[in-house]
Amino acid sequence: INLHQLNYLTDRGNRSIQVPELGKLTRTLTRYAITSGGDTPEKDPKDWRLLGSNDGGETWETQDERFDEKFDARLQSRSFTVTNPMPYALYRLQFYSVAVPAKANSIQLAEIEPAYADEPGHPQFSMIVSARGETGPENRVDKAFDGDLGTKWMDSSKSLKRASWVQWYFAGKEKQ
């Protein structure tokens, strides 16, 4: 795996970690599910696009777009089909608005479940996730991909509609 340094500032000073660099491992996402969070419906995503990129996010292609979506229950999982799936190295869910922006202080969801048409090209791979923001260790973005409905990702975006994003890619160990 190609690694690059990521430097960040903590309350204990500067720290450095190595994270896998975005590679060429592509997957074809055919559908995905989003599960609403467990508390208030005002924070549910309402408008979004699923985007794909093969150049590290320099350009994006829209794979799916949804507007005025509604979750009728807490922890409700809704599935969405990609009509013309294509292989991409990087995927992003770009959220444009929550259900009730005037009453929400953040965007939240319990799970994102991508489903793919293909198996990864490498026998060993990791999914690397990131987000525009997250509200503390209990609401980290990796919680949206952990398969546990008791956890959630939440971002206290300061935009009027609580716009945010979550993205992921796969880093694979080269075949020997």
C-alpha cells in the first residue's frame, strides 16, 4: 500500500499518522442504503447526490440524485438503486439539506451500506472513510459504516441547510 503522512493538531500537540493513499482500486456501486438516526427526524438527510471519481476528487460524476426524500421512522433503512453504475475509485454522498433545517443543529445518520456488482480486485483491502466533519468520538464517520444501528455519524455543519458529505475509497494490498 502506498502511504502518505497526515499531520493533525490535537490537545496534546501535533501528531502524525500514515494513511493509505487513494489508489486505482475501483468498485462498481449498484445500490446503497441509508439508515436514519435514532433521535430527531429533523436531522435526517433530505437532498443528496451520490458521486464517483477516478481522479482523486478533482472531478465528480453524478451516479444518483435524490430530492425531498423522507424517512418515516427512526432507524429506518431505505435502499436506492444506481441506474447506470460505473466503476469508481472514490465515492461521495454529498448531502445538500436535512429534513427540517430550521430545527436541526446537525445532519445525522445511523448507517450507509454500499452494495457492489464486483468483488475487489485485491484479496486484501481496506475501506477508508472521511467526512466534512463529525461531532466528537461517539459520532465519527466510521460509525456510519460499522453495521451497528446503535451508533451514528453526525456533523454539526454550520451551513443553513446543514450540508455535508461522506466519502470512501478502497486501499488494497498489491497481489504478490
